[in-house]
Amino acid sequence: MRSNSRALALVLLAALPVACSRSTPPAAAPAAPAAPAADTQGKKELELYRQLQQEKSYELAAPIGAEIVAKYPQSLAAKEVQETLADTTAKATALATRRRLERLWSYQSGKESGGTQNTASIYSGDSTETRVRLVLRRHSAWGQSVYLFGNGKGFECGKSCTVGVRFDEQPAKRMKAYLPETGEPALFISDDKAFLERLGSTQKIAIEVVEKGRGPRTLVFEVGGFESDKFPRLKKG
């Protein structure tokens, strides 16, 4: 009996290393560390943002930069974008404003009354029914003119009068004006040269007038989008 028990114990002891070796899996090789999320988030958007900045397409770059910062605030992409986003947004706003102001102007060139004529015009910022046009005109026979053209009965002015003209935030300047002999609802500004010299560096012009049947009011023109090359000078004759 004792011999049988001893033999069984020897068999179990012999099998133990084998069982242990089968139950313990081999150690796996260590995996390569994954790239931190902050290193990869917004990477494609950042490449597009950089490209648009290089092309000076700030109006397209600004919203993409803002989206990167909003979606991936802790990312390296957001950190890079934040260094230039304020400047990019400011440039985008300036471009959008400039384009809006440029679209307010209308330019025409052609033959008129036996001569060549170039005009540039812009409407005042009133309602459609009461707005007035500011017209710049160069005619090969008549010369240069600056005048207001209304859609009502015209303007109050004797043989000559003065109107208050304010360039941006400067104090109003009194400028001589006169009515056309032909009777159109227009008011000509005598010193057209001084007016045009100030126009190129002005964003907004306010002109104080008295309209027939309406009384006094101030006409405001957002002139900041004026493009002088579209209103060229002409040779007289």
C-alpha cells in the first residue's frame, strides 16, 4: 500500500513542471507607444489653414482656424492656430468690409453728348424712396463735376449756396454749391477738386442739404470702397 502511494506521488511530481509550463503563456513583446491624441487632432485642417494663409485667402482660413480651436482645444494644431488666428480674423473682416464697400459704387464709361464721359456714383444710406446719388463725372468737353442727384423736387439753393460736408469725423466744412440751369433735381459742389482730393482717404462723407418739400437732412455716403483707377482722367476736347 505504501509503495503504491509513493509511486503515485513520484508521477505527480514529475508531471508538475509540464503542467506549469503549459498553463503560463509566453511573454508578449512590448507594443509600440501610440501617438498622443493631441499630436494628431486637427492635423489635416491645420495643413489647409496653413495653405490658405500662404495664399492670403484669409476669409477662408479664419473659419477653419476657429473650428480647429473649438473642436480640438488641447491639440498642438489649436496651439499653433491660436498664434495667428486673431490676425487672420482681422484681415478677413477687413477684406469682407472692403468688398462690401466696393460693391456700393457703380462706374460707367462711354460717349455722351458728343464727348467721352466717365462717371462714378454711389447712393446715400437711406431708404430706396428717399436716397440720393453722389455722382463724380469727367467729361471730355464739360470737364470735372461732383454733384448730388435726387429723385424728388430737387434741392433748396439760390443762385449759389453752401452745404456742410463732413469727411469722416472731421468738423463739417462749408463748401459752395449751385443748382444746374437745366432744372434737374441736382446740386453741384463748386470745389470738385478739393472734394475729390479728400475722397480717396475718407471712409464716410456726410452732406447737409435742404430738399424741396422735405426740409433739411444729412446724406451719408460710405465711400471707403472708391477705386480711383475706375474713374480715370480725360483729355479735354
